[in-house]
Amino acid sequence: MQNRLTNVNLYCKGKVSVGDVALSDGRIVDISVSPEKAFSMTGKLLIPGLVDVHVHLREPGYFYKESIRTGTEAAARGGYTTVCAMPNLNPAPDTPEHVKMQQDIIDRDAVVRAYPYGCITMGQKGAGQLCDYESLRDKVIGFSDDGRGVQDESTMRSAMEQIAKTGLILAAHCEDDSLLRGGYIHDGEYARIHGHRGICSESEWGPIKRDLRLVKETGCRYHVCHVSTKESVELIRQAKREGIDVTCETGPHYLLLSDESLQEDGRFKMNPPLRSKADREALIEGLLDGTIDMIATDHAPHSDEEKGRGLEKSLMGVVGLETALPVLYTGLVKPGIVPLEVILRAMTDAPRERFGLPMVDLENDPCDFALFDLDEEYLIDPNHFLSKGRATPFLGWKVQGICEMTVVGGKAVWQR
């Protein structure tokens, strides 16, 4: 049965336009664009499926936190058709055999396209023996030791030299352990007032500065995970001006919150932590001028018990797949802070281009797409999440923009 939608907002080929769309059984059968009509921030929004290059699906090894089935179902509900799964697993995906264990579950249970990362070091320890990257190159989307920074410069140089030969991305978790000093939130005003141990900004930007120098030496394709500080943004901005092969991501929570938003609750604890208001403003500026290429959720589910120990003792990580576009649309687009095209490029085209994923053209059927209703206003309630994780700093936020349908390869994988 065909469903014809009129005056739909369409994001296609980097621009938002308005037109009419005919859908039939999960396929776009007709699009007609009306150039004279302007995007109105109301009605339906049809977009290529969202892409998240930084998601923790927790399987194999930590099924009680999340599974590939529940994580990809949450992704589909949020409008995502592609996710890249980080290697914080047991066993870690550091050999072809271990990657196959993960891939077999993906093939069986994933409802959206899911691509595994391989590790940088054996056991994903951030040190010691490097993986055999050549044996993994056709099985993974890139290499990362996310959750652990590679501490030793010579280890990182060797990793970059070898990964460069594969042509794949090295996605770096930049964190200098020697500067952490037991910290667990940003070393800012909230930490000082409430007696918490802080994490300094240099623990992030210091390794980025080192790595950018190494990228110049090795020619490695380099991507910085979850950028959170103003210094990091400026370092990457300058590196791009110099022609260094670097991209980066930040998360919705870093763009929308700061340490002024903190509460004594584990749902505000993530790594890197929420930084200062000045850092948040620098991230927005970096998104606007193209320094920040992508928005990734760092969806990191834990059990209720692990996140219920307060700000100090809870594990680090929040969930984000089911809330990302609604909170960004409500918090940045509607107030006129960031254009919708900028947000959507950072969540669709840019990650596909950088990571070599197939591009999506809404005018070519079948394709991966998502349909949102921009008019519906609702409260974020984690009790309704499909993810096993419930810890979100956006609990109770009133947002607009709800995903009505997500389609992967002509098959509806989420329908409201």
C-alpha cells in the first residue's frame, strides 16, 4: 500500500529541501522536490539513515549490559541504519578468530548494519604487543583501543606505521593516564565546590598533540574519538590547516551540556567527562566551521546497579542512540544555534565518507533511510528505551522529533 507524504523536509546531497514523497512497503518509490518551498522546522523529515561510528554493543562478553540485538534495535529506533561497534569486549577483537565470534552474532542478530572495530593492541590493553593488522583488514572498519589511550609514543608510532599500510582508520581514545590522578569528572568548578576529584583537560589534548605529530611522520589515517575540550578543537583545526589527515567526533552530550549541568547521579558520568561551558562553546564552533566532522553517541550501556552508585563510584558511560537526533534538533537546531544541514551531515554523509561506507541517495531505491516527525513533543523516558542501558543525562528533557520509521535496504527495521 502506497503512502504519499506532501511538503516533506528532505535531506539529500547535503541540502535540506521540501517536496513530496511516496513510500510503499519500506521503499521510496517517488520523490518530487519543490525548490520554491523553504524548510519550516515542522512536519516530516526524511533523511538517509543515521551513522554512528562509536557504539558499544557489549557482545560478546557483557551481555547483561547490552546485546547486539538490543543495541541495534535501539539504533533503529533512533533512526540509525549503520553503527560501528567498539572493541571493549571479551574476548577483545584482536585476532581474526575473535572478530569472527562477534561477526557471527552480528550476522545472526543485528537489525541494522553493524561493523566491528579491531584492536590496536592485543587484549585491547593500550600497551604491549600490537595486533596483526593485515590479518584483520578485511574484517573490521578500523582499529581502536577505545576506553584506553595508547600511552607509549613508540607503541603508537609503530601502530600508525602498520595501520597506514592497511588504509584503514586508527580511531584514538586520547587519554594520558599519568594526568588522571584518580579523577572522574571534569576538573572544574563543580568538582571544586562538591569535593570531587577532577580530570584535567590536558589528559585529552596532550595525547592528541602527540598523535598529530606522529600522523605527519607516518601518514596514518587518524580519527579522534569523543573530543571534549577547547584545546583539542584548536589542535585539530590547526592540523587540518596544515593538511594532516585527521578527522574527529564529539557527542550530543558534549554539545548540549557542561559541568554546570552535573548532578550527583551516575547518569552524568562518562569518559571524557562533561567539560566547561567554554569547552562546550568551542565544540559548537568547531562543528560549525568543519573542524568537528562527526557526531557520535559513544552509546555505552551499563546495568542499573553499575550506574546507580552516584557520581563518584558509578561506571563511566551513558546511552544515546535513541535520543541523539531529537536532543540535537531541540537544543541546537530549533534555537538557531546550528543549521539542520550541519547536524545531518555530521550524522550521515561525513561518517560514510571517512570510513568508506556506502553513500545513500534517497532518489535511488532501495536505500537506507529514516522518517522523523518534527512536530511531536515528548519527554525522554529511559523506561521506554529498547536498549538495556537506562543512564541518560537527558532524562526528562522535553524534545521534538520522533523517529517514525527506519528502513535498511528496503526493509523496515523500526516502525512506530
